[in-house]
Amino acid sequence: MKRKALWAAVPYTVPVMLGYLFLGAAFGVLIAENGFSVLWAFLMSTFIYAGSMQFAAISLMTSAFSPVSAFLLTLMVNARHLFYGLSMLKPFERMGKRKPYMIFSLTDETYSLLCGVSAPQGIDPDWFLFFISLLDQLYWIIGSCIGAAGSFLAFDSTGIDFAMTALFLVIFVEQWEKANSRIPALLGLGITLVSLIVVGSDRFLLFSMAGILAALLLFRKEISK
């Protein structure tokens, strides 16, 4: 049963694999260029597995240690997962011992898959979702290790840290095209822009997330229509 669920999950994760191998490699290259070994890339991708936060963590690791700054940066970068987690409370209730890992491995791309796919007929849906999450993380780990191990290759890595930003732009465009209502996207853009202008680039993310949550609750009826 588990093996069937694993092989059934593989085709659904191929698009994520293509992205994660490249993005993971970009992270691996950057961490190696900052003096860290392949082991660091492996450990961070295994136990942190936070995508954009891993990129941000490189600067934290190479600058003066400030616990408060590290906490606030992590909160701002990963605040969006509060929204993901709330919507996955019911699907994860039946996961049993797998529930902690499902929560831990809930990245942007994995969340999109878990929300948008259903297990094929005859496949255990819980194991199917579990293997989607596990495969996605394995792709990220492999990519980061390849990037760190291959960092000795001579090439110009200027702009490689923009890879994660580019991924979010692609996700936004896809959601914009598929969404029945543009209100959430417009609210997000508008509130984020106002937060950026008012509080500055260092602290705008947390304020924008709070504002977006408040706006979605306020206009939930209009969005539902």
C-alpha cells in the first residue's frame, strides 16, 4: 500500500522537482561561497527546510549574532505559513504520527499540491499526501547538496539569490490567472505597498501579513461571492 502511494505521488511532484533541484542548488552554491561545507547544506535542508529562510539564514550565519533580529526575521519571512497551517488543520487531523512531519514540511509548493490534488482510486490518501511532502523535501536536499558540492565550478553566481523571488512571482502569476476573484491579490499588493512605504523595507513584511489577514477577514463575504 505504501509503495503504491509512493509511486502514485511521484508524477505529481515532478514540477516541484524541477524547481527545487535548481533552487536548492542555488542555495547550495551560496552557502558554499560563504565558507560552509556540503554537510551544512544537507543539515539545513533536512532540519530547517524553509526555502527563502535558508537563503536569509546565510546572512545571519555570516554576521554578528543577534537573537532578537534572527527571531524577527524568521517570523517575518515565514509568517505566511500561519495562513497555510490554518487551512490544513482538518486534512492533517487523520495523519496520526505523520502529522508533525506534515506540518514541518508544508512549503509553498507542497501546500499547492496538497490543496490541488487527490489520491488516485485505490491509493491511500494519507500516505499519498505524505509521500508528496517527503519527495518534495528530498528534491530540495538533493539540489542543495549538488549546489554545495559543485561550487568549485567557476561561474558567475551574480543574481542567483533572486531565484526564490522569481519562484514567488511565478506562483503569484499562476494564482492570478486561475483565481475566481482578484480581490485577495489586489488587497495583498496594496497592503504590502502601504506597509513598505510606512514602516520601511526592514519591517514591512510582518505588518503587511497582519494587514492582509485583517483585510481578508473583513472582506470574506465579498471574496466568497
